[in-house]
Amino acid sequence: MNISSLLSGTINPLHVGDDFGIAIAMMQDFGVRHLPLIDDKGLFIGIIAEDVLLDSDDQISLEKLILPFENLTCSHRAHLFDFIHFFKEKKLSIVPIVNDENIYQGCIGYEDIVMYIAEKDFIKDQGG
């Protein structure tokens, strides 16, 4: 099962040029601790973490606050089980999904995975 079908349309990315206040407000609105940062062409720049934001000067640009870029994205072709392992390993509240050119495609959160699994027949049909 390819994870691209799980992409969340409800969590928007931050854009280069957004400020501290926008980042905090979006995290609170979406109920996440992390948000992807993209440029004006949709290229994935990095992940902004709430704890890093709260410990920083509110005048600093978001690009300077991204988490160290150590493969914090998943390919849009990743299998669900590989993705779940990745999610657990990285301890992110959302995982950005990118294509082969590192263009942001969307993100997947815990709720997206739980809702997908909850709708499967082996969960709905008890004893099956």
C-alpha cells in the first residue's frame, strides 16, 4: 500500500517568509508540534519544531530554525509499514512527503494513519 493516498489536506506547510507568529498559530490550529517549510516553488526546505520556535528569538527567520536535515521526509512511494517505522523512529508529529525532485506533496499525521487502519475490514469485522 502506497502512502500517497494518506496525504492530509488539512495541514498546510509554512512558507519561506512566514513569521514566528504564523508558525505558532498554525501549530496550535492543526494540533501538531512540527510543520514543513517550503519555498515559493514548493521545494521542501525543512521541518520547524515547536520546541525550537519557543526557545528562539521571535525575530529570527524560520529558515534558520529548521531541524537538522537528516532525512526527515518520506517518499510518496513508501510502503505503509515502512512509513510507520519511519514515523516511530523520527518521533515527528507529522511527516512531510516529497516526490523525487524534493517537491513537497503533503504530510501525514498520526490521525491519518489511525483513520486509515480503522477503516480496514480486518478492524471493522471483529473475529475475521
